[in-house]
Amino acid sequence: MNEEKCTQCGTPAAHGAQYCAACGAAFTGRAPRTGQPTEGASAYAPRAATETRAHYAASPVLQGVAIRFVAQLVDVIILAIIFLILGFSGAGTITINASTAQVSISPFFGALILIDVIIAFLYFTLLEGRNGQTVGKMIVKIKVVKKVDHSPITYGEAAVRTILRIIDLIPFIAPYLLGAALIWASEHKQRLGDRIANTVVVQS
């Protein structure tokens, strides 16, 4: 077998060597060593693939109807307690005359309803806009994030989700039945408010 020599200086090539020991010139036609990338191949490809797999593995789990219902129930109880406290102020008094069956409503009743609506709006918007969680969501350890990159939502997005609760509450005799149906039908488990605001609910 003919011994391979360096084309630059003529020094015989050592077995398995890729470069000349005398002048450092590369020997042609040699296969790269094990673990060494071939010409034109990216040395970062395995790393990129690993990082991609890690990204998907670390993606938060989308949350469905059951756990979101529990969080919503906690929030409703909290708001109901606030509304009852305000109602005891007498502003929302409704009386019925036993003899005439005439109903008498306090002139401040309408104002009290408006205050209740504003409190509910601020409760969901400010808490979810701040850290993606109402008290109910904190308890069950879920939160609202942006669908595109799972980053924190803005107060504007939280407001959109809150306003569209009016639609998600349909039918009002069985609140959130429509919202639940939309979540079940959604690939990303989104109710209408989530779809418009481009948000999702994930495990925190």
C-alpha cells in the first residue's frame, strides 16, 4: 500500500492524521473524526434540536373547563360577599307592602347595580392585567397569558376578556354554558374572550 504524503512538503502522513505534522496542511480525502461535523453541516444543529425539544417540553399546560370553573366559583363567591356588604348599606332596598302588595324600590338601587358592575369589571381586569391571576386562579394555580409566547397579558387584553364575559355567560340561567362549549370546541381551550384577546389559560 502506498503511503500518503503531504502534497505541500512531502512529509509522510501518520495513520489517521488529518493534518501534516511538518507544515500543518490538511490531507484531502480523509473522513472526519467521530463527533466532528462534516463540511457544510452545522455544528449547532444538535443543540438547536435539543433546545426546541426543551422549549416544547417546558410549555405550560393549557387548562380546561373543570379547573377554570373552580377558579370562577371562588371569584363569584368573593364578589357576592362584596355585593352583599354593599346591599346592607340600604342603598339597594326593595320593600313590598303586605296589604297592597306594592313594590317600593330605593332610588339608589340603580346606582348600586352600576357600582356592582364596575367592581366586577375592575376585579377581573386589574388582577388579571397585573399578573394574569384573580384570587380564584391563584388558589387553583392557573393564569392567563398571551397565546403567541405565553408572556404576561396587558390590562387592555384583560379588559377585553372581562367585557366578553357577558357573552360567555349566555345562557344566564346556566352561566358560562356557552363559554364552556367554546372551550371544549377550541384547540387551545379558549372561550370567546380568549379568542378575541388572543390569550390562553395555563398552569402557573
